[in-house]
Amino acid sequence: MQVQAEHIIASYLRPQPHTVLHDLSFAVKDREVVGVTGPSGCGKSTLLHILAGLHSDYSGTVLLDGSIPDPKVHTIALVQQQYGLLPWFPVKKNILLPSKIRHAQTDCELFDEVCHVMELGHLLERYPHQLSGGQRQRVALARAFCRKPQLLLLDEAFSALDIATAERCRKLFRELWQRSPVTTVMVSHNPEEIEQLCSQTLVIAGSPGRIVSVVDGHIKAGELRRILTTLEEDEH
């Protein structure tokens, strides 16, 4: 899936009307992983919600393969920091929930492959409260990939994990993505994470948020860290 955004201006009406994104334009190629980073509060999560079709109060143009984002038309998976697992369902049912909601037939081969790569085979009957943070994140990623998404959105998906667990989850994610490539936009504050996973990086800053830098190709973590440090110093 290709993503094309032109001159996006996004607002919220509550608690008071305010603009969170101003004049964003960018493109994401099919099966590309694009990182979105920048200081807190610059509208990164709002951008993901627009791409997911969950936030409609914006002007400008957003097209997914030439049409406006619509969860009823496009298969879009959003993985957030808090996992979004249903506590009353065991792991297996949480992973298969999107298929059940859509009344779609389960792809058993894909399910088995995803659970194998994410090392979840021994956890399928456990409930979310019985899992560690890393295990919950792997379940959330497995659920996303089992949907066969056209567009995968990651909102600080690894940020709540300790360093070792986050690194392991990123490694498993990369392995699964290489088996089933999908257009991906990921929000992250972690320069190492972006260096490892992304082939293009959008740096957003300010209030309202604007794109201040677009880096094509893999950016080195040190270079990105210097950019972010400069932006934070400028804001203060």
C-alpha cells in the first residue's frame, strides 16, 4: 500500500479548539517502513490516527492507494503502547479477535507461523494478566500481522519495555516483517530503533507540529539523536 499525504492541518475541538499539525506533506512507498519522531506533544500520534481513519477533523489530502482512509475499506492495524488486549480473552482469542469481528476465516498457516516467530506457542491459553510486558507486546504484534494488514501503524509500540525486552521484540518484529512485508509507519523516540527498522524518517517538531526534516535511507542513531537534542534545546 502506498500512502500520500499533502498539506495536512489537523485540529482538536476539546477541551479548547487548537491545531496540532500544520501543513504536513510526505509519501510512503509500498512495503516501506517509515519512522516518525520528534519532541513530545508535536502531533505524532494524531498523524497515526489520521492514517488509521480514526481522526477526521483535518484538512488537506490523505490517500491510501488513492482513496481516503477508511477502516471499512482498508485493512489497517494500529499497535499502541498499551497493547489493547482484552483481559477476559486468552492469548489465542485475542490474536484471532479481528478475524472474528470481520467474520473472516482464520488463516491457520499464517496463525501458526506468526505464533512461531513471536514465540507464543506455549502462551496461547494464558490471559493478559499472566503475561509480562514483552509477552503482551508480542501478542499485540501477532494480532496485527494475523490481520494481513495493508498498513501497519506502530505508536511507541516498544517504549514501555525494558531495554533487553524491547530489543528482543524489535528483532522478532523485524523477522516477521521480512517474512510478510507490509507498509509500516512507526512513531518512536528511540534513535536506535529507527536506525534498525526504518528506511525513511520524518522529524516533526513545534506546536502545531511541522515536518522539519525528512531523511531518506537509514539514519544513524547518533545523527538522529543530535537532531532531536537540538530541537529540544530550541523549544526551551
